[in-house]
Amino acid sequence: MSAIATAGLTLFMLVLFLGLFSIIFGLPGTIVILIDVIAYGVITGFAMIGLKVILALLALAAAAEILEFLLGMSTALRFDLSMRSLGASIIGGIAGAVVMTPIFYGLGAVMGSFIGGLAGVLLVELIRQGRLKPAFRAGFQTISARVAGTLAKGCLALIMIVITLTNIYS
């Protein structure tokens, strides 16, 4: 294998795992994985990655995104969360990740994302409802749904990576 082919394969693998890691932050990592696999297929002339594999990955990526969305929305509808609460969860998650990453490195990003999201929903719901117990319940359920959505999406992304690597190395 030439040096350029090795560098290309290394870049391909890095982007695959970057897609998996980006799911923690609520980004569409499954789409990143899908685009990476399609680009690999185009570069290699679809020698190892065929149309069936790409269609399977497309179905998994769509299922992952829809599942994550449905889990989040079911919680929002069940607890009558406002759009401000959902926005505060996203902003709080990003702020928490930024603040805690220098302290705890990679784990800090994950912890900060969830703690910041909880704090954002809790603050907005406390202002909106004026009572602590319903606000805390809404915040906890929102974060629980976010964790469930992230885990489900992460598992599907991992399956996408396994399918891809199995087809390349078989």
C-alpha cells in the first residue's frame, strides 16, 4: 500500500470516528459517517463499498436521526415544555461542554453537555412555572430523553461503522 493510500485510509477512519464522537454533542454524526463512506466509495471506484451498503447505511442514518428526534419530542410533548426550554437545553449543553472540557478533557465535554442542558431547562421552566418540583422533573426527563436518544443514535452509528469496516476488510 502506498503512502498516499495509507494516508487516505487513515483520514477515512478518523472521519468515521469523528462522526461517532460528534453524536455526543447532538450533531448529525450518522450523516457525517454516511458522507464519508460515499466519498470513500467514489475515490475507490466502489470496489469495496457497493450500492447495497450505501443504501443500508442511508436507512440506518435516517432511522437514527428520526429516533433521536422522536425521543426528544415525546418528552417535550409529555411535559409541555416550551420552545424556550428546548433552546435553553441546547445552549446550556453547548456552554456546559465548553466550560467543562478544559477541566475534565473529553469526559468534561460529555458531562458538561448534559449538566448544562439540565441547567438550561431547569432555569427556564423554573421561571415559567414558578415551582421547583415540576421544573426539576421536566429538566430531568428532558436530559433522560437526550441520553436515550444519544445512546440509540450512537449504537446505530456504531453499527454503521461495523458494516463499513466489515465490507472494506472482508
